[in-house]
Amino acid sequence: MRIPQPSSRRTLQHTAAALFTTLVLAASATAGSITVYSALEEDEIKEYIAAAKKDLPDVEVQVLRLSTGDLGARILAEAANPRHDVIWGWALTNMMDPRVTALTESYAAKGSDKLAQAHKAADGKWFASTGYMAAFCVNTEVLKAKKLPMPTSWKDLTNPVYKGEIVMPNPVSSGTGYLQIAAILQSKGHDEGWKFLKTIDGNVAQYIKSGSRPCKAARAGEFAIGTSLAFAAMQSVEEGFPIKMVIPNDGAGYELEASALMSSAKNKADAKRFLDWTLSPSAAAIYTKYKEIVTIPGAPQSKAAKAAGLPADLSKVLYPVDFAKSAKERDATLATWQKTIGR
């Protein structure tokens, strides 16, 4: 699946008891054990781990799942004494934070040689096998009942007719929310970008902590439009909700999900084996069930993606995000958002 070459999801409450999910691959007294931090969704994590059980029968994997922003805060808070061996499926924009890369170690995972240069670090500090992109979840029944036009772009969302009918993800906690505003700012420039976001804000009913929840709110009929991610829209269409997936024709931001080896890993041998597995045919076979972007060569487009109308060639719809710029400006961008829009 082609995606544009850049210039250079996902929320649970922050309660350890609820978030620290132990996923056991084996129960052998001699089994190795690794701890993995991830921002992937709970349901997909469970399926990946179930598949990995067949390939890594002697490894016990403990997974801590947090939303993108919360995971970053956790990793930095533990920087002096990291408690994990692997970072798995985390927003590349966050992974490229120098404070994070300083904690990781170069590793050429098996299969990473087949990835495009844009999908792995030149120094081997990270690689990305999957990604997600922005999309609108539009409830066709709500549109019809309220006689609203079908939006086709971000610009359309500035139309006053949509006032109170839009729900968006909060970029502070949601990777999906951040990629949406980062792409808009990069495409329009700083001043015009913020002016544009403020105009859209006039129509936004609320900002939700998760990237997928705006779509769920739209499909439940609570709002006409949820700016979300393509997978949430594809899933909603597949499940029969009155949702139309709209890829904004003025540029859909996207994010890659990166993985890395911690230099402080206590079990590097098994950590490396797990990272190898994330690029394996077994993993790739499942990715298309949950991901709109799969960087592993040869991965087919899912039936759900085709049914929802996702283009096979994503380079035609994705904004060419500069991830290095996005990472560098992240803190400043979120601070500005909190000050001018946050609610």
C-alpha cells in the first residue's frame, strides 16, 4: 500500500489496575518475560498476542496500554528507571522526541530491510509497520433529518450550518487528534492554520479524549460528524451503522505507529524476538483487519477498507506530513491549543 514519503489511537483512564493488562504467551517456568508499552487498541493487542503465542511459545509478554499522550508522559516519568523492554505501536511523532530516542537502542528487526526508508529510522532507533489516518464519520441519517450537506473537506467544517454538530478528538491525549491539527497547521502555515482551527472550533460541540470516540458518537446519532480515524469509520460501515467515511479532499493527516527496543531492556534477546515478530507474515496477516495503513510490502487491502471506499493508493489522499517537524513542534502546538481552544 503506497503512502506519501514524509519530509524527514486511543484512550483508557490512567489507572494502573485497569490498564496494566498481562497477556501471557506461555506459562513455562523457564519462559522468558518482557514488558511492552503500547498505544495500540485493546482489542487488536489481544488478537496480535494470541497469534504471537503460536510463534513465541516460550515468551511471556506483559503489555501496558495507554493512550498516546498518557504513554509519553509515563515513559518520560520513568526515564531514570525504565520499566519496559519494548515500545510497540506508538505514534512516530511522539517516538521522535529526543528525550525518548535517548532511551532506545538501535536494532534492525528481522524484515525491517524490506521497509521503505520513510518507515524506519536511519539509525535503527525505530521502525513502523502500521499507521492510521484522519477521516470523517458522517451520520447520513442525521444529515438527512437536519437537512445538512455532506461535508467533503476540512474547509466545509467551517460552515456555520454545522454548529454543534461536530465532535473532535482532544489532541493533548489523542494521537489522532494531534495528527489532525498538525497536518492542518503544516498545510496552511502557523497563523492561517490557527485561524482556521479557531473557525472550526466555533462549530465543535466537544473534544473527546479518544481518537475513535468521535466516530462512535456520530454513529450513535449524538452528532452529525465525528472527525476520527479511517479505521473507526470502516468498522462502523462494516457493522451496519448509517455512517459514510469521508476522506477530506484538502488533505488527510496521518500517523505511523513506531516500535523500538529500550536500551535498558532487561531481556533484550526476547525483546528482539518480539520486535521481529511484529514484522512477520503472521502479524501482517492481522494488521489489515485493524489498520488502514500497513507498510509491510505485499500486505493486501482489507475488504472493509474497500467497502468503505478507502483508496488503494493512499498517496492520493494523505497530506505528506513532516514527522520531524511535527515532533519538534508538538509541545508548543499543544500548549497553544490548550490556551486558545482547549475545553
